[in-house]
Amino acid sequence: MLDYLSGLFTPTILLYLLRGFAITLRVAVIAILLSIVFGAILGLIRSYAPKPLRMLAGAYIEWFRNTPNLLWVMVCFIAAPLPSDWARCTMAYVLFTSAMMAEIIRGGLNAIPKGQFEAAHSQGFTMVGALWYIILPQCFRRIVPTMLSQIITVVKDTSFMAQVAVAELLFRTKNLMSIFYNVVGRQITAPDVFLLFGFAMLLYFAVNFTLSCIVRYLQKRNHAGAQAR
Amino acid sequence: MLEQILTPWRWQNLFTQWPALLQAFLTTLVASVLALILALLLGVIFGLMSTSHHRLPRAIARIYVEFFQNTPLMIQLFFVFFALPYAGISLPSFTCGVLCVGVYTGAYISEVVRAGIQSIPQGQFEAAYSQGFTYLQTMLLIILPQTVKIILPPLVNQCVNLIKNTSVLAMIAGGDLMYVANNWATNGNASYGPAYLISGVLYFLLCFPLSTWARRYEEKLKQQDIQKPAAGKEVAA
């Protein structure tokens, strides 16, 4: 058994898969950070900007929220003006996730009473100052659990890149099935395939399960806090 | 992209093949409906299991939800489509796609159902049992109908996600909208602009009414809660 496992998961194969996972995580992290920034800007515009701008932001959000992420990966892979494959795909995730984040942030902003703004203005805060120091911190504390769920979705959706041959984890897992003979030196069998897929699933699961445990912990804490108040 | 969209002959090309487009749109629709039925079925079953008093069904439901929510739909799909044939199980790509999307969304729906059931006060269960209702009768006749109002918005949102997720059928040549759009993008004169735009619009037409309705309904529910604070508190307690 142990011999079999060490024969299958040789350093070469492990390194090959883990390097793929590194690409997965790199794209996910960059996409998440950028889309939180853009999402916050979009969400603020949709909630507080003058009407034409508000409608424009609304149109963007609704358009991207109601079309598949996979479509944007395809479109950006072909048409985005960026030099490398993974960067073009990252742009697709940013486009799509910004809209999702904007909607989440708008939900958080809605829950904050208008009186907070008036109070801030009466204390001499500017619009930007009030947003930065008073409104956004409250908003973010409230929406962190929802946002983390969206982050899990981004990590999972990075696997769409397998379709456009960016060598992330899923692509490499599938690719190993065709290059198996050259790498390991024997025909691939059912247990090999299952273990390779199992290993890839385990990697995704480890990251996402950790995140979802944090979500549950925060939700419980928020709930307890709300009841205490 | 823009240049492609502004080229008339590419559009002409696309519209001469409109039956294929319609066929693909129908495939997406049928896949969505079938997957939704499967997802609702699994969602209710596992949602009920996760509110059970026994540990075993609760544990099984937990494992189901955690596994399917925390691994990508794509890898589940590839596993069923590319790996299972090694064990002698090969399914046609459409079946594969419906199965995977249904089971995946079922995990999300079961969480929605669980939250709905847990929002019903314990007294309702006790009252039903005291009147001689069995477990199934209590759930189907008393508890689940009451949860509908609360769980409808998240349920519809999951339905939107499901429709969007059927696009993974394209990965295994499932013949859906995404797949046909891809074909246009990679075949012959590479008219990806119009093809992607049209498929985007079609997905949008399916999803936008649903997600807008869900948001409005949710806002209306919140408004009602604000207008009747006393009733809201009773529910929370």
C-alpha cells in the first residue's frame, strides 16, 4: 500500500500538482483583492452617487451577476488586452467578482441607518471621511461572512481556467491522465485516477473548508452580538 | 471584441445558424430544469436530515454539504466524466452535467432548507406531535409550508446560480449555450464577438428576472419586519 502510494505520488508528480495549486491560489488571491476594491467602489457608487452614475453601476452589476463566470473567462481569455494567459483569466474573475462584491457591499451599506451620515456631517466629516472612518468599517464588519462565502466561490471558480489550458491544479490533474505513462512509466489504472483526483479535491477542500469554518465562527459571533444588543 | 461586435457579416453568419443557437438554448433550459428538480429533492432530504435529532443522519448531511460546497463543481464534473469510466461507469455528457450540477446545488439548497426549518419555533413541532402527527406529516404539512416564505429568496438565488453553473456542460461537450458559443469562437472565421454576446444576453434573460424578483421580495420582507417590530421580535425570540 505504502509502496504503491509512494510510487504514485512521486516528488515529480507532487511538485507538478502543487505548482498548479500555486497558480490557482495566485489567481484567486489577486482576483479577490482587486474585486474587493472595485466592488467597494461600485457598491458605493450604486448606493450614494448621483442618479446617472448610480444607474451605470447598477447596469454593470446586474449584467455580470446574471451571466456565468465561465463566459467571462472565455471572453477575457480571447479578448482581454493583457500579456499572459493567467492574467487575462484573472481579469475575468475580477470583472465578475467585482459585481458580486458590489452587491454584497450594497447590502451592508443598506443596513446602516441614514442618521450615521447626518451625525458624521454635523461633526464636520466630509463625505469621503465619513465613508472611510464611519460607514465602511461598520459595513465590512457586517458583511465579512457573506464576503468569505464569495471568496470560496472564487477559489472554486479558478478551476474554469482548466478549459483555456492555464496549467492550474485541475488542468494538471486531468493532464496527468494523458502523460501518466511518460511520467510514471506504467499504464494508468482506476486507483491511480481516483487518487490523483482525490488529492486535488483534498487541496481545494483544505483551503475552502478552513474559510467556511471561519464563516461559521463569524456568523455565530455576529448573531450572538446582535442578540446581546 | 468591440470590432467583432461591430462587424455586420459576423452577425449575419451567426443568424444563418439560428436553429443551432435555439437548440443550445433549449439544452441549457432543459438541463437547468432537470438539475433543479434533482437539487430540490436532495436539498429537502438533506435539509431534513441535518435538523434530525439523531446523530447519524446529521453527520451524513454535514459531510454531503461540506464536500460539495468546498470543492469546485468542475473537479466533481471531471471526476464523473473522465475518472469514473476507469471504474467502468461511463455516462453521456448531458446526464453527467445534470447530475453534477444537481448534486452540487443540492448541497446549497439543503443549507437553505435547514436554515428555514430552524427558524420555525420549537413549539410548532411539539404542538404537531401532541396532535398525533408523525414526523413526516409534521414536516410536510406544517413546518415546510411555513418556511417557504423565508427560504424563497435564497432558493431563487440558488436557482440563478444553478442556471449559470449549467455552463460547465460546455467543458464536456454537453451541447449547451456556452458550448455552442465556444464552437463559434474557435471554428472557421472565429466570430467570437457576436456568439459570446448573444449567449451572454440569453443567460441574462434567464437569470435577471429571477434574481431581481428575489431581491425585491427580500426587501419587502425586511420592510414588513421594520413596520411590525413587535412581531419581528417574537420570531427572533
